[in-house]
Amino acid sequence: MNQQKIPATVITGFLGAGKTTMIRNLLSNTGGKKIALIINEFGDLGVDGDVLKGCGAENCTEDDIIELTNGCICCTVADDFIPTMTKLLERDQRPDHIVIETSGLALPQPLVAAFNWPDIRSEVTVDGVITVVDSAAVAAGRFADDHDAVEARRVEDESLDHESPIEELFEDQLTCADLIVLNKTDLLDAAGIIRVRDEVASRISRKPALIEAKNGDVPASVLLGLGIGTEEDVANRKSHHELEHEDGTPHDHDEFDSFVVELGTLADAAGFIEKLKGVIAQHDVLRLKGFADVAGKPMRLQIQAVGSRIDQYFDRAWAPGETRGTRLVVIGLHDMDEAAVRKAIEALV
């Protein structure tokens, strides 16, 4: 019997922070470690898993990548995550390290607490929780308030002393972190990076390590091997939901909705992307991700959007017999007009 616990790294972060890109880079540089990867997708289309399965990493094969698409991982710990971990630990060839990518809407705290379950605690320890931050989004104020303005108005209106669900989620993910990665710093100047550092620091009382990154490029030696044992300290990292619902009332993600738009072949990918920016801005879409079939191209086009900023790249060739098409996950707040957004995107083709 193997007495040594398997380390597990939990990677969390807000919508579009760059978690999947960072993990893809990590899998290509693991120093020979065999990695098992658990992915929790938000929405009905497992885009992140599909991206990672195509990365070709020798030490993390397609069989080592497990997708949990039955809902938010923090809400399905008993029904989904624990059985998955149990099966993983029963394998003849156990992994050297487990990496868990939560959805952009997940609270890391309930997941970390699950590592204290008897069957898991004796076999696995949380090496560390890594929170990835979209620095450009934070610098633009998309997930941050003007603290001076809010403070000035509080004097006149006590009702302003509250946070929006998005801001709470952002803070919850920072609160649980052992390492915070300020990603996409290449999109900012030096002053912008300082503002982001100050903003992130102001959101939490704990002081986890904080590093900067471009394109999710962080060495495996930095991400793995933290040796924190975070499950031992989870009680000191309570989320807003935990503090507000300590009576056992479950939380949900009713403030967010997602749906899938399926399209045919794109005749003009560049034109489609440019017009898509307008649809995203008009309907205040928080996040859009997926892949597209581009006419005359043997490779599949990945599309990742945070607000009106859209990244695109050809990730792999279409497999023989694979059904080509364009499939996009759209994520927004609960009052998003799905019919209108769907119609607007379909009209772009």
C-alpha cells in the first residue's frame, strides 16, 4: 500500500481568466510527472476538456482527463467529485499529481473541504489552491469598484454597503488562494499592473503569494509542489456564501445562465469575430467560448471571449470522421435575453 499522499492542485479563477491555457502549458512541462486532470465545465459543451485532450502531453493522456459536466463542482461534491476521486485512486497506475480545474463560477472552498472526507484524506492532500486573475479585466474595472467613490456615497446611503454576486465570487476565489496568478499582464503597462496588484490585495485579508504571467505561461515548478495542505486551513478561508448560509442552506448560481449556439461553417472567420464583438457588447455577454469550422481550413478554430476581447487560434486538425461545425457556449447574467443573443449570433453567419 502506498503510504504517501498524492498531491492535488486546485486551479480556480473567474470567467476567462486563462485557467485552461495555463493548464495546457503546464501539461507540456511536467518534468516527467504523470498528471491526472479533472475538469469542471460550466454549460453544456465541454470545450475546456476538448482543448486539453488535444494538447498531446505524454504524461497526461486522454484517459487521464476526466470531465465533470453535471453542474458546478462545488455543488456536486458528494454526487460527482468524491466518486470520481475514488475511481481515480483505485487505478493500478496512480497519478503522481492531480490537477483540478474548476469552472469560472465555482467556489473553491467546498471542493477543498471535500479533501477532509475520510476516504480522500488518507490518500490525497491539497498541494495548493491557485487562483488565476484576468489582469486586463480587473484593470478595466469589470470586476472591481471605485472604492473611493463608494466610500464617499456610503456616508449618504447605507444601502450601498454590499457587494454584487460577481464581486463576491471574485473575492471568494481570492480568499481561498495559496498562489494568485495575475495573468494577461502583457495587455497592461507598468502602472496598470500596480493598480491590479493593489486591487487584488485590497479584496482579501490573507496575503497569499502573487505572481505575474503572460498567456498563462507559468513553470510547473512554480505551480506544483507548494506543499500547503490547504484542507487543513479551509476553515479560515470561508466564502461569502459560507458565512451567509452557515445554517446549511445550499447556494446556487441562479445569477448566471449559459446556453450553446450551434452554427455551420464560417465563410469569413475574421468578419464573424469582428461582428461578434458587437453582439457581446450589445447584450453584455460575460463569457463566450467554443470552436468553429472555417471554410477551407483543415484545423479547428478555438474562440475565447471575455467581454468584447476575443482570442482565437487554430488548435488542432479535425479528426477523420469527426463532425465539423461551430459550437459556442454563451455565459451571462440570469436576465440575459437568450433568444435575442442566439438570434444575433446566428445572423452573423
